[in-house]
Amino acid sequence: MMKKTLLGLLCVSVLLLAGCGGQKAPEQAAKDKYPKKEIQLVVPFGAGGASDATSRIVAKGMEEKLKVPIVINNKTGGTGVVGMSFVQTSAKDGYTFGYIPVELTMLKSLGLTDLEPSKFDMIGRAMVLPAAITVHADAPYNTIEEFLDYAKKNPGKVKIGNSGAGSIWHIASTALANKANVKFSDIPFDGAAPAVTALMGAHIDAVAVSVPEVMAGIDAKKLKLLAVMGPERDKKFPNVPTLKEKGYDVEIVGWGGFVVPKGTPDDVKKVLADALKDSVASESFKKFSAERGYTAAYMSSEEFTKFTDAQFKFYSQLIPTMNLK
């Protein structure tokens, strides 16, 4: 009887051990199944701007690989702080990731937030785009020289819009003002799109935003481009000079990439990173970039981490030297 009891217990123990060996921890099982439901992509600026447009086309490409929907959530405010903070504090399960602009590397130096690149895990970079100076089509100036001459003669009267206080485009207009020794009246908006809308309605005199963000207005003959702040002329507007060509050593370039909350599992990050890489390499993204005036500029997770760290150090040194208000 004792032998039978011991034999029975031994069999049960073996079966239990076999069962345990065949099962995975819940978190591992969740990773293996990732993704199994829709994913949220948080964009820290409003619809219509470069950040939003880039995120939507990238998400569409990623959906093809991930086989689940990616829902865009525009969480605006605080020059991107609201949306980026939301991503930082989200669950580390891969079902929330976010778009980040260059502003993430600048906002701490501006005293606007404690956010910085090290508080996220990088997925990768998608594109770069330079700043530009654009005015209303009916403006009395047709060149960047005429515009700056007018600003010198009318200190503080030229209203120049940007995508938010402390944004990269705010940095761009301030850098130009410092180099040209002029004084603008900076008007911050909650993103580039409303700034451009205000310019088209002649409520302000100029905007310092990217070329893609003013392209529709230029095509509609309501706006005119005076200069770009990149290292070379824009391919869409080859007759428009760079500021450096005109003697102003100002080069301000925006960029966009994607992040997840710090501590997201590596295998989950890899799934997103692989999908991002394929999306940026797709013909649809290349066509989108060419039409919009963006430069597709993919960086891997590792490359993007090093890049954002370098950008953070750069702006931490630059911003204190600027008279930002």
C-alpha cells in the first residue's frame, strides 16, 4: 500500500513538473505574443504639422509589419512636454510609444521640464528637416536681406510665429535675430500648423518653421519662402538661398524619431524598431519625404541613443548663450 502511495505521489510530482516546465511566466508569454492588440502612438503636437504628418505615414508602414492598428493620439501642450510626459509614464509593455522632436534635447536647458533623452528608450530616428523663414505673399519684402533690413528699421514690430516657446523653431528665429542684430516679437503657438494658419491670415508677419510646414501655403500663392537654415538649398525650392550664403552663420535642423518608456523589454523594443526601419525604408515613405521636402534619415536604436545624447549636450551649451524670452 505504501509503495502504491509513493508511486502515485511520484507520478503526480512528475506531471506537475512537466506542466510547469511547459509553461512560461505571464510576462514572457505576453512578450511572445506582442503585439496582439492596437498600439497607441502619441504625437506631442497638433494635427497638420510635420510631427503629425511624419507619425501618420510611419505608423501606416509599421502596421503592415506588426499586423495590428496603430492609433494616433495628439497630446498637445507645453512645447511637447504634455505628450512626451504621457509616454514616459505609460506602461512598459510596448502598447504606447511616442514621437519625439529635437525639443526633447532642449527643454531641460530652457527650464521647462525635467525631461531629457535618458528618460526614454530610443526606437529609432525617421527624418530631418531644416528651419526656414517664410512670410505672407503680400509682404513688402521679397528677399531675406529686405526682410532683415525692415526688422532693423522697425525693432520689435515684426511678429514672427513659432511652434511654441522653447521649440526648435523658436531657437531658429532667436538665433537669426542674434546673428543679424535685429529684434523680433516672438509669437508662440501650440505647434507649427496654427502658426502657419496665422501667417496665412496675415495675423503675424513671418514664421520660423520647416519648409514642409509652409509648402501648402506656398503652393497656394499665399506665402513666400525667403531663406532656409539648412546646410544646403531645399531641392523643392532651389532658388531660395541658405542663410549661410547670405552671410549669417545660422544652421538649425529639426528631426523626428520614436521612443518607448524607459525599461520596456528589449524584445518588444526590437519588434517596434524592426517595423520602424522597414517603414522608413519603404517606397511610400520615400515618396512622402520627397513630396514634403523632408530628408529620410533613419537611425537605429543604438545610433539614435548616441545622437540624442550628443544633441542634448549641444543645446545644453548653446541655449544659455542665447537671449531667449
